Amino acid sequence: MLGADTIVVLEGNILGKPKNAQDAINTLKLLSNNTHSVITGYSIISSTGVLNGYVESKVSFNNLTEDGEKISELMNEISSLTFIQ
């Protein structure tokens, strides 16, 4: 069995999944021109034992907010956003 979950961390703060489109825009503005961590924790359970761990990647965004157009383009490219209800 495999289980995994991913979080985004910016300046020591865990960013939650956007609740709606406006929240997604606000999150992109926070990430703009910054480097953040994307951390995925995992657990693998088999008949021979358990393996737990995590992988961390550093992701850098260019400035997305110079004219606001870049964030609008990103939002338009996402065809099916799922938000926390």
C-alpha cells in the first residue's frame, strides 16, 4: 500500500489548498518572485515492512504580478480547478 501527501511551504508557513479562484490568485501572488518548498511525504507498507520518508523540492517563480496578466493567463490555462468546499 502506498500513501502520500504534498504541502507547499513559503517562509516557514504551510500554504493550504486554495478554497476558490480568488484564493488561488492570492496564493500565486505570494509565490511570485519567491522560492518555496514542495514537500511530499510518503509511506509504503508491504508484507516485508514499512518505508516512510519525504522528498523536498525547491521551486522558484518569476515575477507573476508585474502587470497581473501572467496570473490571469495561468488561471485561464487551468481547465478544472478543485477547491476545498
